Amino acid sequence: MITPYYFVLYNGIKEAPDRVALKLSEAVNRCIEEGHLEEYLRGHLGEAKDMLLSGFDEEIWKEGLREEGREEGKRELISEMLRSGMEPQQISDLCKLPLEFILDVQENTLTAK
């Protein structure tokens, strides 16, 4: 796979295409400065750059969303198990998840109260 060095930003207006070739960092900075996806880019800069470099693949993106959902679901289930009085080691054994993951959820559950 060839890694692109420059990206073309297009303003979406056919009559005045205003196409500009920019280095990746310049393209991302310009998007932030002009308010395009500013919040997302500030919060997910590395992910956005990886997506641009690897080429956008909708299936990979959808799988990432599914994985985030599964992760959140696990955390919610573990929180409920902890609130019901189960010990972290019991949850780890029952769910076949690393004890460190359970302890992380426990710490976040306690600090959220």
C-alpha cells in the first residue's frame, strides 16, 4: 500500500472547486481552524490521521463501533455485578476477563458515585 503524502480538500461547491493539496498535518489543522469536524478531530486526532493514511474503510469503521459497544456493554455488566456484591476475582473467573479489566471498571464505578 502506498502511503499518501498530500490530501486534497474540496469545499463541495462545483462552481468554485477551491481544491488545495496539503500535507496531512496541514489538512487536519485547516479543518480544525475552519470548524469542520473540529470537536471530533480535537478528540480523535490520531484516529483521524490513521483513517486518512490507511484509506477509509466503512466496514472497519463499523467494526470499531461494534467493538466500542461490546466494551461498553461489558463495563455495564461488570458494574452491575460489582454493585450486587460480587468480588472482582469471581467476576473475572465467571466472565473469563482479565482481573485488571474488572478492577479498572471497579475503580471507575466507585469514582463515578
